[in-house]
Amino acid sequence: MEKLTIKDIARMANVSPASVSRVINNIPYGISEDTRKRVAAIIKESGYQPNTVARSMVTKRSTTIGLLVPDITNQFYALLVKGVEDIATRRGYSVVLCNSNNNDEKEFRNLSFLKENYVAGIIYNNFKMIDKIRKVLEDIHVPVIYVDNIENVKDAFSLHVRQKEGMAMMTRYLLEMGHTKFAYLAGPEEVLSASQRLEGFREVLEEKGIRIPESFIKSCEYSENGGYEAAKELMGEKKEFTCLVCANDLIAYGATRLFNERGIRIPQDISVTGFDDIPFSKLLNPALTTVYNPVQDMGRRAAELLLECLEGKHEGEKGDIPFEPVLVKRESVRFMGEW
């Protein structure tokens, strides 16, 4: 006899596969009690066995949640993981971590894996929302909490820092420090946080009537190597600027490495700033001026929301939940005089 699937059970019970999935995972919303009992009875009578990583008993629910991040080597995402695990472990849940390595195909495979293995819910920080990833998310029948880099989310909670406001805050501070000649390393063009940070930078300069050549703005990877190569390109064109604004701390690390190799002093010759305030930033010499991104707090809140959804709370609710950035002034910015 061929092994039964969720679709077979759904057909036998005259319900959707989503309803069967909810019964298997004991998710307390989206299905009536009568339907739940009928599906449970059919599962028991048919001898259907869920995927081995799911709970073998229909009356028990999964205590595993999935967490998908773009790059676990980035301390920013390590902090997100820590925040999620702090809450999940305390509540008796395990976390399956999937790293997409900034690759949309791998992200699609990871998300499909989580869907097929019946995790109770998913916390999702994406690299890039391509169409087939969006389709998988629409077909997932467990709660999904979105963290950063997401816009226009339907019927879900989305947590994010105010990216644009954070970079605008940094830009105003640099103007107060007397800087008017900027270069900007912008991160990947297709990543929402990068585009929002660049928008905040541009808007403040436009407000003050300051224009910089487009060639002073370079897209690059959100990585140390990305910052190193983009800074090398800037310096190779002999551009004149007093401050290099970087879209995240890793980019600033790469630029700092290049400047150190070339004997360019920070901040005496060039000021450098970052965004995120990951732990190593305060240990640089000089310590990096940056914008604190409360990602660990977002991780904790995302886990709390997910577990509350699994308990039947927030049914039908959705919401955009912003977190406030904080300017962190350190030693990597030189005062140029009153502007």
C-alpha cells in the first residue's frame, strides 16, 4: 500500500491540506472543533504517519520553530538568533536555523524544507523576496513572523528598525560635525534595508542643499569584502571626501582595512561611519560611530509573537512593529568645524 500524504487525508476528510496540517501540528486557529475531530479520527483510522520530524501523535503539536536568516557569519544575524533562542528555549521550543548565504535559491530551498517538515511556525528574515518564495510563504499554513527587509506583508506581523530614520539621524550628526563632502557605500541595491538607508542619507542632504556626484555612491555586498572592494574603487578614482558613510558595520570594517593598508588615518584623514552597532564595532581602533539596530530585541519579540500565535492569540491580527534606531557616537568621526 502506498504511503498516505496530507493531500490524501484532506481528500478523505473533504477539507483543505491546510486544515490537515493544523490538526497535525495542533494549531488552535483556522479550523472548527468538529472539523478537527473528524480529521483526527480519519488520521487515526487510516494509520497515516506524518513526516518523521513531526510529532507522531496527532494529539501533540510540534515544539520546533524555524528561523531563516541570510548570513549567519554576520554578527547582526547571530544577535537575532540569540534573541529568538532566548525566548524559545525558555518556553520549551527548539529552533531549526537555516542560513541562505545571501542566495535566493538556497533561501527558497530552506523555506521549502521548513514547510515540508512541519515546524510549528517560522521566523523569517529574508535576503530577497522573489516570486516563488512569496508563493511558498502564501502556501504555508503555520504562523510566520517577518523580521526586517520585508514590506507589504499580508496577514502577518512584521518587525523592523526604522532604517531610513536611522541613517537620516547619522547624516544630520555628520553635518553638525562640519562634514559636507561625502562618499557612500550603499549595500546591495535589491535589499530593502539598504535602499531605505540610502533614501534617508539622500533626503537629509537634499534638505540642506548638498549634492554629491552619483559616482561617490557605490553599491556593494553587506560584507567586509564588499566594503573593501568598494572603498578601493572609490580611492582609485581619486575622489575627494572627508567622510565615508557605510550602510552597515561590515562594510565599514572593509573600508577601514583598506585605509589602514594605505596609511590613511581615521578620523584625521577620513571619517568613517557604519550602521547596526554589532559587537566588534566598539572594539575597532578607533571605535566605530554607528547606528544601533536593536536586532536582539526584535528576535525576542518575534519569538514571543510566534508563540502567542501558536497559543491562539492574535487570530486575524497583523501589524507593522517598528523599533527605534539609536545614534552611537564614537571616535571614528572628526569634527571639521561649524557648518
